[in-house]
Amino acid sequence: MDKFDQKIIEALRRDARQSVSAIAQQINLSRPSVSERIKKLEQSGVIRGYQVLLSESTKAQVSAYLEIQHSSERCRDIINVFHQIPEVKTCHGITGEMDLLVYVETESMQRLHEIREELDTNRQLKKIKTHVVMSKWITNDNVG
């Protein structure tokens, strides 16, 4: 790899969608020469591919469990808060330090953040722990 190959890689890192002509103009080489160099870099494995990277806020569906501790006398009195959030799929009363286990599916990390901020403003909710689902290995739809 010489300095021209390095400049081509640098240009592709900045914008892999730019034309070969644009890269050629940037590094002062002919279009056919840049095209041939890119082809060789791909064939030799230096360039292994091109990809689209999405920001966290635009990734498809995010699932999370929310552990909730509240100050209400009964769980039943606080449940209406969760009925108002369409992304809530289940809400269970649980034993232990926390009172509720709420499962949500959102269209993005941004939406999960918005839900969490909304819940944080409710004074009856004393403590909220968010657990984002990273992998789903077993799903038995008839279990619940």
C-alpha cells in the first residue's frame, strides 16, 4: 500500500458513497487509476466491504424490562400509569424490593428514553431500574 492507496482509504472512510471521480480529483490521480486501486484493495481484503451504520435512536425495535418500586398502597392504584403507554406489553406484580415488572417494546432507543423520562416525573414511582434486552434466545409465546 502506498500513499495513494492510503489517501483512497481515507476518502472512503469520510464518505464511502462518493464517486470514484470525486476521489480521483481529491488525490490527483486519474479516475481509471483510482478505480483500479479500489478494486485491488477490495480483492486483497484491505477493503472488506461497505456498511450502513444507524444511530442508536433509529435502530429498529428496542425491548426492555422496567423494575418499578412505588409509594402507592396497592399496585392496582398505580397501574393506570402503564395503561397510558401503548408500548407496555406486560405489567406484573412481583415479590422482593421492587413492586412491578413492566415489559416494553419501543420503535427506538429514543422512544424508550422518552418513556423513562415520562415515568421519572411521576412522584408515586420511587425507583425505576431499566434493563434493555440485548438478546432473545427463547420465546414461548404461550407462556405468560
